[in-house]
Amino acid sequence: MASANRCIAQLSRNIITQPLRPTPQLSQIAFLSSQQLRCASVGKGAHSENAAKYKRKDQGSTQKKKKARSTFIQYDLRDAEQFNLCDAMQYIRAFEVGRPPSSSKYEMHVKLRSIKNGPAIRNRLRLPHPVKTDLRICVICPPDSAAAVQAKKAGAVLVGEDEVFDLIKEGKIEFERCICHIDSLQKLNKAALGRILGPRGLMPSTKMGTVVKDVETTVREMVGGSEYRERLGVIRMAIGQLGFSPEEMQKNIKAFMEQVKKDVAQMSDRISKDVHEVVLSSTNSPGFSLNGEFKGPNSVPTNQMTVETF
């Protein structure tokens, strides 16, 4: 019995003191796992390096911003189809068939070579053949003065001071032009009507020639006159009624272009403006680029160009 106990104790001592030896399967698994970890770490580093490379490339592309244009886009007119005045009027009238001659108007679009943030051209012109003769004009002057009598005689529809100010404040603006006598300018400024008349382009100002001494002459010149203004490098203005003849249109276009060239010449020497293209259109027609000629060899005779024909 004692010998049996001695044998069991010796066996247990050998099991505790003898180190465990790894089997071939365990050693192979440990080697593969360590190799996979090493490859994963290397792949992660390469991926992060590539990501940083692409990130730096993207950041560089966003930092290089394209410079904004300082001038308006102008197209090469050598590739454009242009028309003489008679042909353009003939095509435009084809688009206006069935409409009353007084309801549609010819419109001029003068495209300028100009910088975007430069000063804009703005002026008023009385054409040789007025487009609109029923213009309603308001004159701000003392109601009992000689200027008020002259203004009514010249064709003004609304004349006065306080009564006119009250109507404007109530929103009853039933006129298309507003003139102020120089003696009433201080009273007009105190009435604080700039927020109402300014956005509509009706606020009298010395720069626009609507603060005057001679009211009668100004009203007579304004009746039948047209205002034009440069917007986004283009000057637009109604140049004639649909019933105008080519000769009447020619006179109006000539007067308008001469005035625009004078306005350009009066600009500062540092401001460069030049006429790039002249386009003629109407209320319901597309635009036709003009080549500067009155008519061509195949154009319809001007005496046959009547509204009833088209």
C-alpha cells in the first residue's frame, strides 16, 4: 500500500515539474497569426500613406481657386449671322402677325465691352420719332407759382408739393416721370420719399437732370423721351413702334447710337467701354444682330414694308 502511494506521488511530481511542449499544430497557428498581424499592420500603414497622399492632392485642388472674370463674356461675331435693318424688320414683323401695331415695340440691345464693377451708363433721349407720347409726368413745385402754371401748360398731370407728397406716401403713384423745381428740393428731402421713389427710379436728382429751374422746357423735352440704362453690360431701350417705316427706324437708331457713343466718350479715361454688338428685337420676337447696313440687294423694297403686308 505504501509503495502504491509512493508511485502516485512520484507521477504527480513529474507532471507538475515537466514543462509543456507545444504541438506542431499550435506552433503553426501562432506563426500564421503573427504573420497576418504583421501584414495587416504593413497594409494599414500603406493605406494611411496613400490616403494622406490623395488628401493632400484634394486639398491642393481646392486651394487653387479659379480667378473670377472681370469682364463680361463676348462672343466672336465672325461666327454669328448678322442682318441688315430691312431684313431684320421683315423677320421681326413675321413674329408679330395678328397683333396691333401700337401694342408691340422694337427694342434695341447694345452690348458693350466693359468691366463688371465699373460705372454704368444712364441717360435720357428724345428720339426723332417718339415711341411713347402719352407719358405721365409729375412736377414738384409750389402750387401757386409760375412754374406750376408752366408745368400744367406743358402737359404735366400732377403738380404741387404737400398734396403730391401725401399721394406718394399713400402709394398712389400714377406717373412715370418726376421732376422737382430747384426751390422745392429742400422740402422734397425733408419729406423722405427716397425709399418710395428711389427703387422705382422716380426720385428727382441733379445728376439725372430732373432737378431743374426751367420746368416747362424739361417737361416738353421729356414728353416723348425715353430713358436707358446699362445693366450687366447691355443698354436696352424701346426704339420704335411696330408700325414705323424703315426710314423712321433708321433715324431713331442713328440718334440712339450717337448718344450712346457720346456717353461712352464722357466716361473717365481709366474706364474702357466700347460697343461690341447691336441687336434688334421686338416684344414677341427673338433678337437679330445688325451688321450696320440699311438694306441688302435682295431686301424687300421699303415702300412695301407695311404692317398689313406681314
